Amino acid sequence: MRRRLYFVLPDIKSAQVMMNELLLARINANHIHFLARPDKSLGDLPAATVLERSEVAFCASVGMLLGAVLGALAGVLAIMVPWWFGPVSTAIIPYTMLIGAVASAMWAGTLATGVPNHRLEAYKQPINAGKVLMIVSVPLHRLMEIRDILIKRHPEAVYEGTWPTDHVLFP
């Protein structure tokens, strides 16, 4: 299980230093991503993925659920109106649910690539001001260690939180 750490960095040079620091802490480069203004070049730093920048995962899951429901309704309708296909057994319902779920998940996921991630809305103003957002995905057992290393060694970096949770569930 991994958690995402969010840091706002002042510039690209600071981002490169943080990237090297994370690589030395044995965080795989595939788990470190940066987000900046579109007109600002990240150089050799890895840019944020589509899954991090948009709502693909959420919209695809909602699309899958709604597609399955509509597929079930289509299967029931096919059973209730037998003159469409001739005699239809109730075995058609799982098939229509599966077709509806897959088709709707693909359609909703494709459309969601253009929908900005709601978690990144809070960072829109610093990014537009020229700062760089660093998203680091770390294993749960190393979360505190990596966060403390970055906060102590890089005071210019502003720690913005952890996703999926950065709060205490029970006081």
C-alpha cells in the first residue's frame, strides 16, 4: 500500500535537488512526479501522469457501476419483451451487465482525461505563480521516514499533505 506525499517547491532547480535526494533514499524514479505550468519546462524531471492530473480512476469506476446497472436493466427489458430476440433466458442479464460495465468504464475513463483532478485544485495558485508540485508515492511503512527527511533537509519545500489520508482517525 502506497501513500502520496505532496510538496510545493519554489523552482525547477529545487525540484532536481529533491529528486536526487529521493533517489538516494531509494525511492524508485517511477514513483516521483512533478507538475508545473504548461509553459515551464521540467527538463529531465518526470511529469505527472494522466492518473495524477485527471479524474480517470474515479470516473471510470463510476462509469462501470452505472454501466452495470443500465446493462442489468437492458437484460431485464430483453427478457420482458421476447419478440425482440425470440425466447431469451435470464442468463442474458450477466452478459448485458458485463458489456454495459466495460463499455461505460472505457467511455467515462476516456472522457475523464480532460477533467482536472480535484485534489490538485488547492495547488493551482502556487503552480500558476511559477512553483512546482512534487508528488511522491511511498510505501506506507516508509511514509514518516521520507517525509521527515525531506522536511529537515529542504526547508524551502512546503509539505502540503498526504493522500489518501493525513489526519488521525481516532484522537
